Amino acid sequence: MTPPPGVFDLPLPDLPLEAGARVTSHVARGWWWGPEQDLPWLRSRAHILPEEKVRENTLRVVRRTKEELQALAETPRPNGPARPDNSVPTVLLVHALTGDMRAGGAGGWWEPVIGPGKVFDPERVRLLCFNNLGSCYGSSGPADEGFPRRVDDSRFSPPEPLAKGDLRLNEHQLPATITPWDQARAILQALDALGIERVSLVTGGSLGGMILLCLAVLDPERFERMVPIAAAAEASTWVVGWNHVARQALLLDPEFPEAPARGLELARQLAMLTYRAEPGLDSRHGKNPGWSSRALYPMQSYLEYQGQKLRARFDAQSYLALLGAMDHHDLSRAPQGEPDGTWGISRIRASTLAVGIDNDQLFYPEHMKKLAERLRAQGQHAEYAEISSIHGHDGFLIEWGRLDALLRRALALPPGGGGGSRAQAVEPLTEVNLLLLGRGTVGGNLLEQLRSQQSVLAREHGAQLRVTGIVDTRHLLFDTRGVPLNQWRERLDQTQRSGSGPGDVLDVLERLRRLPTPVLVDCTAADGMGFLYAEAFKRGIHVVTANKKPLALPWESREQLFSTARANQRAWHYETTVGASLPVIRTLADLVRTGDRVRLIEGCLSGTLGFLCDQLTQGLPLSKAVRLARERGYTEPHPRDDLLGLDVARKALILARELGLVVSQEDVEVEPFVPKQLLAEDDVERFLTSLEAWDKAFASRIEGLRAERRVLRYLARVEPPAKEGQLPVLKVGPIAVPQEHPAARLRGSEAFVAFTTERHTEWPLLVQGAGAGGAVTAAGVLADVLEVARASTGRALARSA
Ligand SMILES: NC(=O)c1ccc[n+]([C@@H]2O[C@H](COP(=O)([O-])OP(=O)(O)OC[C@H]3O[C@@H](n4cnc5c(N)ncnc54)[C@H](OP(=O)(O)O)[C@@H]3O)[C@@H](O)[C@H]2O)c1
């Protein structure tokens, strides 16, 4: 049983700051989560806060008097081990500007990636995070009585006397200058006080990333791996510029320095605009549908809310100190007290995974990319990876699936620092969480394949595929720990859906979104799934589907779905919708991507109709062939649905749209397999009997074709217009093909697609094989899921190679 996380106070030696002031009665407030065996050590080194006090102080400014600080330093601690168990690796987290030390547990800033069974698992590693020096959540900072002021920055000469009314330089009203070197030194003091000599991995984003870079430079031997995210080796002029304006907003508040309120709100509002990128803001705070000259735009209320929230929870002097720290970040400047000469990145020995965010407008991803390049050039192990996020800089607090994958990768980096000679870490798995809709032929086979293949998938693909939910028309099962795959049927059958609408599935999507690499897998043939896909994309969930219907929606609705997926940077895979596990969509996409021009697509796309054609050619009467197909489970419950040709028409439509043709269902000319008048019969048995009247006609047609060396096939044709102004040809129907035609060779329920293109003219490019069946279709769905897993890790890592 893992104990709950704890918060502790740690009295530390005085800390001389870079600019010359000195922090006395120095204290760091820390957060710990780890194995039970850590507790005697932690109790002997630090004062663990009672739970009520932690709750009471959560995101509340801590202001301590000198006496309180003194008393803390003098409180005795029980005897116990001076060092923690070395066999448990230590992971150090460094928080960003206004965060606190509570990285995990309920409300922690990285809660979704920390906890039992998650990437940072307190049963396997010791997690530590300290409130940064200068902050106001329990470590020494300007909110404490006696914290030094700017006038104490003794290393630099005092400023010119103030002009009357000029607040900017009134040094008595400003906190002492703090730099990330100072903040890193405070953390090193805390690690020393706890007896932690080695840190297996240190990570953090934004200001946290800057501080951890300072740690890796100041004490290169101590840190084996580091993951700076959305940070830089020095504060750019851009960052300094934004901080300057934010600071002015605060200083100009009429209540400064006693209790600036609006100024702090404005500073935060301005900062929020640099933390978030336009696409994310648009998607979450788009304009009101109605217009009014008085109502706030959603974006305005969002900023007001953010401003007020920070004012209620943060200290203005701390905010100034921390903005200043960011400004003064520069790894190439030797920190005060250290010799000049070789300083900066060249001292780093940690193996590095530097992470940028593609839409980051505060710390452009190039900074992280360059850092990795520099480290590689000096012989370090360094990789670069990018988080793709519509939200920009704050992506490191939002994109959980990607973060999970990257942190797993980081844990597996070979150790640098002083641990270079140790054995390589074990490659952790990429966790993918599936919500499966439909447990029929395809869904059922998929669950069976996942059960039997789990260890192979982990070994060969590095993917841990967990089924967290299964839904059919009457049952809904969801378990964040994963559904045991040898009991899924019993577990699912014990549940009941709460209604017939999509409401309960939406609730489950809300829970799924919080898990690493969430994927919605649709193995139904249900209508209306497009709505659920859109809701999934908006929640950052990928979609894999075997269901053709959402792809055959009217053109605008389908486009809307694609654009929602793109806007949220989610994957949508549907390879099985045309040829079960045959790589039809992928082949077509590759032809188009490489600039080939498709002139004709021909295919036998229905396993059921292929089987019927084959049986008829072998001499079986029509009515018997349909009965046989039905007995073997190849047809829909009413075989009419196959014989209508609508399913093939949908597949032709999907292929045509993949070519970029703006076409709809009505544009596909459909000739059913049997005469239309037969298809009106609703009763299955009467329908099958009615086919007997056509046995003769079909037999003589087949005979006639045989004499002409031709065979009957149910063929789909997609022919893009050869010239501008012409219309595309989309046709599905029974057709007689010569014996040399590739379709003539098909046997049983085999399917084929032939692409005639500018490059493949003489011999069309053929894709052929089993075109239906639960097992092959499920395998195709699984391949699509693995593609999502690969893209969420492999692509970025490959880019860094
Ligand atoms: N079978 C193949 O060879 C093949 C090949 C390529 C593509 N596909 C496509 O794959 C999909 C599944 O085919 P299948 O043969 O597995 O069908 P199936 O055996 O009829 O199974 C369909 C499943 O979907 C469930 N379902 C229906 N509506 C639902 C809803 N609104 N919400 C949640 N679950 C719902 C059903 O639940 P109940 O059990 O409660 O009825 C059933 O479990 C279809 O779109 C099909 O066109 C199939």
C-alpha cells in the first residue's frame, strides 16, 4: 500500500543571493510521494505537516513572522536514517512561476501523470518537489517577515535618487533580486539536507525548466537525466519584454505596495495571453453566438476570471520577485561566487530529453531544439521532442497523453551525470487507453486479440494497450485501471446503460480524456457516431473506426469532423472501412501524397457479394448461394441489405472522397445484385424463397458469360474527371469481366482494389486478400490503434535522431 503524499518544511542554512542580499531563517517547503520505507528517513530530516494544515494552506499565501521561522529551525526531529534507501530512484519536479510544490495527488499540477500505476509511480520512484525560493507557498520569499529587499542587493551600487512620483525604482518597495541560480541553489541545499546525493530524473516546465537547467549546470554529477520543457538556456528579449509590461501594470496599481489588486490581475491577464495560443483560445473561448454592446466576450470573462483567481491566491511581491528571476536567467553567466571561465551548458552531464511545444508563443520550441543540438555536439546523450498543442506554452499542463509518453521515454534514457557507468534503464511502455464501442463480430475479435497478444504488443511495439471501457447498446463498463480481458464479458454483462442517448458515453469520454493516449474505437455500424467523434476530438481523444457511416455523412458534416480532428490535433484512422484489414486507404494516401494521379479505382469490395459470385460461377443456384452465405455468417441479418449494394456504395464514396472528390451518396450510381422488385420483401424466409424464381435466369446468364470467357462480379468503379468541368464517375453494380481481369481470379470472400494511375498504367497497383471477417477486420483495427501509439511517441523521437 503506497502512503498518501506528504508536505514538509525543511529548515536550511542561510542563502547568499547572487545580487548580494542574504536569506536568513531560510526554509524550503517540499512535497514528497514515495514508498512506505521512506517515511522514517523523511520524518527524521523534515517536519511533515499535518494533513489539515496542508489542506488549509493549499494555494494560500503563507506569511510567517521571524519568530515562527525561528521556532521552525529550533523544533527537534526524531532520530532516523540520514539518507533515503538508494535503491529507490529519486525524481525531482520543479514547478513553474505561480505553481506550488504539490505536483501530484488530488489537485497537483501534474496529477494525471503521477500516482500508482502512472508514469511517475510512487511505488517505484521517490518523487520530490520544492516550492521555489521567492514564491509564497511555504518556502522563503517576500511574503515572509524579514525577507531581504532590493536595497539589500549589495553587489551593485545603489540607484540614483528617485524622482518624485516615480515608483519604478523605489527599492524599498521591491523584494531582493532572486535569480534561477539562487532558486537552484536553494533546491541543492534542500537535497543536501535530505541526504539525496543522486537524482535519477529532474523535470519541469517554463520557469521550472530554467531552474532545472541551472541545477544540472551547478551540480553536473548529481543529475542523471533531465527533461526541461518549454524553457530556454537564457531569458529571451521577448520574455523580458512581456515581464516588463506585466511588472509595470503591478507597480502602477494605486494600492501598490500595500495591496495591489487590479495591477496583479492585469499582470496575470497579460501573462495568460503568452501562455495560451490562438487556436486553443478560439476553441475554448470562441465568440458568443449573440452580439450585445454590453456583454463580455467569453475571452474577456476568461481573462477576468484568471486575473481574479491569481489575485486571490498569490502575493504581489512574490510575483515581482519571480518575474525578475525569469528575466535574470542566463546559463552562460557564471553565478556569483563561482569562478568565471567555462560555465554554462558545457558543464551539463545529464542525459537530456529537451521538449518544445509547437505553438508556444513565449518560449519558442527552437530554444529547446538548439539546447539538444548543443548537448549532442559536446558528446552528451540528448534528444529533442515536440508536444503538439493548440494551447501553446501551457501545453505542458494540458497534453497529458503526450507528456506521459515523453516522461516514459525520459525514464529510459541512459543515465548521465555521475551515473554514466550504470546499467541502462528499462524501456517503459507507452500506455494507450481504449474505449471500445461495440462487442460484436469485430469488437469481440478485437478484445480476444488484445487479450492473447498483450505481451507481444508490449515487447514488439513498446505499447501497453489497456481497454478501459466497453459499450454496447445495453451495457457500459468503464474502469480506469483497465478491464481484465479474461473477464470482460462477465463484467460487461453485469452493467446496464443509463439511457438510450449518448449522454453516458459522453460522461465516459470525460473520464477517458484524463488517461494517457486515449482512443475511442468504434466497432458498431450505428448511425449518429459523428457527434461522439467530434466530442472525442474536442477532448483530445483519438478515434479509430470500422464504422463507415460517419465517413459517408453529407460532405459538409464529414469535413466538419475532419477539421475538428485537425484543430485538436487528434488522429482519426479508418483503414478497415473499405477492405477490412487490406491496406486500401493507406495505399491510396501514399499514391496521392507522392504526387501520382489516380485515373481509375476498381474493386470488389464486398466479401459477401464476392462469395455469391464465386458460388454462382461454380454452378450453385442463386437462392442456395444466398442461403449458404447467410448460414456462414457472411450476410447481414437480412441478406437484402448486402444485395442492395449500399454497403459497397459507401465504400466507393469513401475512396472517392479520399481522392479529394467533393461527392455525396446520391452521386453513386447503384445497381443492386438482384432485380429491385425482389428487395421489397421484409420477411427473410419469404425473401430467400422468392429468389428461387430467379435461379434459372441467373444460371443461364452465368452460362452465357462462360461461353464468352467472362465471369460475373460485383464491381465498384471510381473515375475522377479527366478534365476540368467533367463530372466524376462513381458506379457500383454487377458486371461481367473478362477472364484476364484481376477480379476474375478472386475466390470465396476475397476482395481486391486496383489503382490505375499515371505511374501504374500498364499494370494497375493491386491490393488483394481477405476482405471481410471478424478476425481480419479486428486485426486492421488493432493496426490503426498501434499507429496512434506509434505517432504519440515514435515520431517525435525519430525526429530527434
Ligand atoms: N464483420 C466484418 O467482416 C466487417 C468488416 C469490415 C468492417 N466492418 C464494420 O465493423 C463494424 C462492426 O461490425 P460487426 O460485424 O462487428 O457488427 P456486429 O456483430 O453487428 O456488432 C455490432 C456491435 O455494435 C454494438 N452497437 C450498436 N449500436 C451501438 C451504439 N449506439 N452504441 C454502442 N454499441 C452499439 C452492438 O451492440 P449489441 O451487441 O448490444 O447489439 C454490437 O455489439 C460495422 O460498422 C461493419 O460495417 C465489419
